[in-house]
Amino acid sequence: MDYELSIGVYGRGLDPQHRSHWGFLICRRGSEFGRLIHVALIDANRLIYQHDERDPQLFKSQSCEGRLNIGTMSASICEQVKNVMRNEPAPRNGKVRKFFWAAD
């Protein structure tokens, strides 16, 4: 098992104008850098999100509140996981929030 899948939480979420944000983190085991896959809010009034990937992403930063390791996987499973995330459309209907994207 060469890769780790985690959830990273950014921001404390104490201010309604600056909520916590989280995304999936994929990296080689033990690495501090990897790929962040998430949906970013582009219109707060209409609840429109956009799929975003950042690579390389430093997982330890001042804005990172924590990281939860979900599990490990092989390189072939890692590619399948990334494809599932890429193919799940970002919420754009004005009702669904980003956490539903992750659950789907």
C-alpha cells in the first residue's frame, strides 16, 4: 500500500463568513505533500461550487486544523479513487452544499 487517503480540515469555522473548509488529501505514505481534491465555493449567494485539485499541496500549514487518515491504498486503487472524485459533479443547484459532494 503506497498511498494514503485523508481528509484535511482548514480554518476553525468560528465565523459564519469564514467557515471551515475540508478536502480529500492523497499522498505517498509518509509524505507531507500530495494532491488536494475538493470543491471550492465560487458563488456564496447561489451556492455554486467548482471542482479543484491542487498538486503539490503542503498538508501541514498554519490554516490546517487537522488531518484524518481514512486508509491506505495501492497505486491502481489510488487512480480509481481520483477518477471517482473527478467525475462527481460539483454542486451547482443552489441547495446542495459541498459536504454532499464528498458524501456522494
